[in-house]
Amino acid sequence: MNSSLDISIYVSSSLMMPSLSVVPPDTKVVDEKNFTIGNYKDTREIATTFDVPKDVQENGTLWAHFYVALAGHQLDPTAKDYNVATASHFFRPLNQYLPKKRLKKTKMLLGASNETADREAEENHSKIPVFSSYYHPNFTISVIPDSGIQNYPSLHPALRKSLQLETTGARDPSGQHGWYYPIFFLNTFWQLRTHMTELNSTVKTLPLHITLNNMANWKYSLYASIDDGMKQNQRQAALGGPMPSGGDGSEFEEFKRILFDTNVYLLSTTFVVSILHTIFEMLAFKNDIVCQSSYFLLRYLTWSSPIGERRKTTSEPRFAQSLGMSSCS
């Protein structure tokens, strides 16, 4: 907590990185100094562009290599003064492999028998789905300052992906607990499919916008677990697997789109009005139940009167009004 970090990020198509002294300078997309862990007001915005490697154009993976160290310490793992106790290197993918949308022909029933129209289908549930590489230009990199003690074997798989263990196997004085580096969460929760770019040979350069901030541990756990679960459902649906809800995994994507594109005041007003409408509907339903129960009870008491046969001149509405009851609508 309250430690300052130097953070550098390089983009590459390879998992293996040479010495930072020979890495092309145009591959460095982030170079931040003295970022404070635990200071929630310390937010950095980075906007840049980079050239797309040829391997990535041919359906390869675009990797972001993170070099993190305490302020003033060595970042390059190949340097002699590099210390794993004060610095770390890890990598994360920046692109995603998603099933491609396809075109299918549909016949117009109201037109001529030879008249057809082509339209884009939302998803093509074929037995052999075709996956392609997609890229979103906006990322949020969050440092988790209050993660505390973690039970690594029982962690959620989505949380375990972001946990970088100390490489030397050092232990605390008890000899039972190890150490882990500060958690860096690459947040892709708000990345929408409609805002993504398919990577191919025609894509030469790409924009990149990164927000660097601190995030509370509970919020990190919520974002990571929900996002991972929804992506697992989408992959399972694309491969033809059964879905618990019977959908194709895109329902939550549509829900995020509504939250992302709708004005917050309009969304809040709609939510409040919906809640009030539900409450009034319940009150009206309760009033109908009470009214109908009183009406049927009144009819039962009238027909079971010991006086005998009911007088035809006495109508139920007048009798009900004499008892102070209102008629049911």
C-alpha cells in the first residue's frame, strides 16, 4: 500500500521478449512513473497507436508485456541489477477469438417464389464454427491494493488468472505462506462486440486507449467472475454445447450495451418508474382480491339467510351499499 510503481507496457506477437534495450521503441505503448498503489484518485489516461505485427494480421495473438517495478528500480529482466523482489514481468492477450458472423439467405414468403433476400444473421449455429481474431481499442488496467491474504487453490479461476506468484518461492517467517506481486487486472468487462475490429491483413495500425487506476477488491472479484462466466457461456454456445438458460450467451452482451449506450439519468428514471409501477400493480391486485372476497362472502350470506327466500326487490348493489361497501370493478 502507498508504494509507487514504474509501469511500462510493450505490444508484441511473441511471448518471448529480448532485452528492452534492443526492443523497437515504437512497441512501447505505456511508460508511467510513480503510480501510487492505494491512491484511488491517481488515474492515468494513455492514448496512442501502434503498428500491427504481421503474425497478428494472420490470426496470431497480440500480447501486452507488462514490466512493473518499484519507482526507480530496474525494469529489464535481462539487466544485471534486476531484482525479482522489486520488479515483475508478465503478459496478457489484447485480442479475443470469437465466432464470426455469417450471411444466410432467407426467402420472402409474401413475394414471388424466386425472390430472395440476403441479410446478416446475428449468429450462425453451425456444427463447425469459424473463429476470428477481434480487437477492442479501450482497456482499463486496475491495480488491486486491498487484496490481502489469498487462498490460491480455492480462488475463482477468473481471479487466479491475474494473480502473479513470486518467482523465487520465498516464504514468510512461518514457512507456510508465499508471496505474490501486486494484482494487475486487465478489465474487458465493458468491451462490446459491436465496437470490436476484426484483425486481418488490411489492418495496419490500431488505436489504443488505456485507463490506469486503482480498484477495490470486491469490485474486481465481481467484474472478473461475471465477465469470465459470460465468455465461457458464449464459447460453449458457439461450439454447440447446451446452455442452462437456453440462450446463446449474447443476452448479457445486450444488457451491457443498454447500460453503456443509455443516458444514466434516463436509465435511472426508467428504473424508478418501473419499481413504482410494480408497487401500484401489487396494491391494485391486493385491492381486487379483498373486494372480490368481500363480494362473494356477501352473496353467500344473502343466499344462506334463515329468513327464507330472498326478496326480489332487494338488489345486491343496494344491499352492499347499505353495509358501507363499494362495488368491485
